[in-house]
Amino acid sequence: MELTVPARYRGPSGSGNGGWVAGALAAHVRTSAALPAVSVRLSAPPPLGRPLALVGDHPDPLSGTAVLRLLDGDTLVASGTAVPELDEPVPHPAGLEEARAAEARFEGLREHPAPECYGCGTHHDDGLGLRPGPLGDGTGRYATTWVAPADVAVPTVWAALDCPGGWAAGAAGRPMVLGTVTGRVWRCPDPGETTVVTAWQRGAQGRRHWSATTLHAPDGTLLGRAESTWVALDPARPATS
């Protein structure tokens, strides 16, 4: 099998958007009742516009579960495996009007580390248009609305769960790249459906920052969730994944 990342799904510096690539890989990972979520580790910047090999049945040395690898020649771009359900309690989601108000506080409107990002880029004409801003309610949470596009699919939802977590983790203060993301999608929103993405920081140590993100329908139904690890870069070094 092969996977090509079209230029539309770009992230920073001409590479693939980490959330979309992770979701595209996750869509091919075989899950089960015992292992319903998927964890993806990004190991190299996903290149755009050329076929990448999907190689499966490579057992993880610790868990013994199958690992699906995404390869650019001999270079490991990403790997994904089925994992148990995420069990950290999910806080109450932001309301629709709260999320709309938070968008006006999106730090990327002033300075954006990846302005052409498919998820939240301010200079992407065909992206998701996410504008995650702080709720300002003392919780440290971020939120944004998201109107699902006509071609919404599992990778699109993973992309929507990606960027808000980065901003909640502190991307406004320092460029970061996505290291790992573990997620599950229960339902893709319908095309044109307005949803709410809520994100919050889960902690930080050195250059590593942890965040979590949820996607809810307006009636409060949980559509998807993710937990991510972000790696902060030297401000003088451009982001590459």
C-alpha cells in the first residue's frame, strides 16, 4: 500500500500536517474492542506529493501488537499501532458561543509559526480555518468552532484535533512540532456541521509539552478525542513537521 500527502494537507515548512498524516495512517490501523484507539509517532517530516510506503505486521517489541509504518524509502516517517482506550476524564466542552468568542483571541492572528498550515494557517485558502484561542475563564483551555468540509473523513478529524492542542501547549511562545498523538474518532461530523474543538495543556517538562483535545457536536456528543506530545524547537530553527 502507498500513501501520498497532497500539498493541500501541508503543515509547516512544506511538510505534511502532522494531524492529517497521523489520521491517514490511523485509518489503516486495525483496531479492536480491547484496542480501540490508535497511537501514532512521527519520526521525520512527512514529504508532500510523492508516494510513501505503508508497511504493516511489524510487531512492537514491548507490546507485541502490529505496527504500521510509513516509509519514505528507507526513512521512517511515522508508525502507528492500536492501543487501549484513552481513559483520562474529559472536561466539559466549550459552548458554541464561547468557542466563537475565543477565536478572536487566536494568537496566530498576530504571529503564526506556520501560516500555511492546513489546520490553522492564516494563509491557507483551502484549509480547515481553525482559530483556537484561550477561553479566558481561568482554566487555561482553548477552543474554536469547526465547520466540517464537504470531503470530511477520518484524517480531516485528526487534523482538527491536532492544531488546537499545539496552541494550548504553548505554540504561540515557541515553535513546536508534533511528536506523538493518540486518538479515537467515534463519528465524523456531517459536511457543513458546526462543531466545537476544546484543548488544554496536560503538562510540560523541558522541551516536551503534553496536551489533549476533544471534538464535540453542538448537542455535547463526543465525536473524537486525542492526546498529544509536542516538542519545542529552538526559535532560530524552522519547524519541519
